[in-house]
Amino acid sequence: MNLQTLYDMQRELDAKIESQHGLRKENLVEEKILALLVELGELANETRCFKFWSVKPPAERSVILEEYVDGVHFILSLGLTFEYGGEVSIGLAEPSESLTGQFNSVYNLVSVFRNDVSEENFSVLFESYIALGEMLGFSWEEVEQAYFAKNKVNHERQKQGY
């Protein structure tokens, strides 16, 4: 899977945000990692996969996809920060047996990456996040299209002073 287009789009968005908010010289790794964890939590909340006490169904598929893509934005942004990128293989990360287990695995891998920002740890994190998307029933083509749409929204938000 070639991610160059997504990385290029994310680079442009990151540059706009950093310029508009006076952050060009800031190290934003901690903020990006926390943002990724928050987005992962929002995604889990929309799937409701861990809410064994509730009978309420998950959110609409489109809502879950948008939340998933929010995480893709921050993973790409972290990759750009450390100049990791290029290609990621689909299916190399062994998924958990359950959706809840996969969420816990991705949470753990974010922490592993935070403690050791190696390219290998980044790749395993990204692959596991892709596996999470597959477990949610999303094709990579759907993810790309949703990313393109959300990236456009994020640019508009920056124009409006979000």
C-alpha cells in the first residue's frame, strides 16, 4: 500500500496548522500522541464494542469511519514528524481475536511507540491500526476516500479559525 498521497496531504495540513498557530519550531510529539489516543477512545466509544453493560447499538458506519480516519490523520502526522513513511503492508500485523482486544493492542502500541520512536514501532502501530480498520469492515479504498473528505474539512476548519 502506497501512502504517499496521504502523507503529502497531511504534510500540507500540518504545515498550515503550524504556520497559522505559530508552531513551526514546536515539538508536538506529545500532543500528537495524546490526540491519537483521544481519537482512538472516541472511535471505541462510537463502536461501543467494550460496553458490555449496554444494549444500545454502535453508531452509524459513516460516523465510525470518520472517527477512524481522524486517527489516520494523527498517525500520518507522527510519521511525518519522524520522517517515516512510504509503504505499509496490509495484513502483516496479527489482529486480536476481538475488536476490544484490537483496541487495547493499538493503545498499547501507541505507548510502545511513545517510549521508543523507532521506525519499526511506528510501522507495527500503523499496521495494527490498519488491522483495526479491517476488523471494523473498512476497505482501504473507503479509508482513503474518507481521509480525502476529512482532510478537506480540516482545511476548511483552519480557514474558519477552528
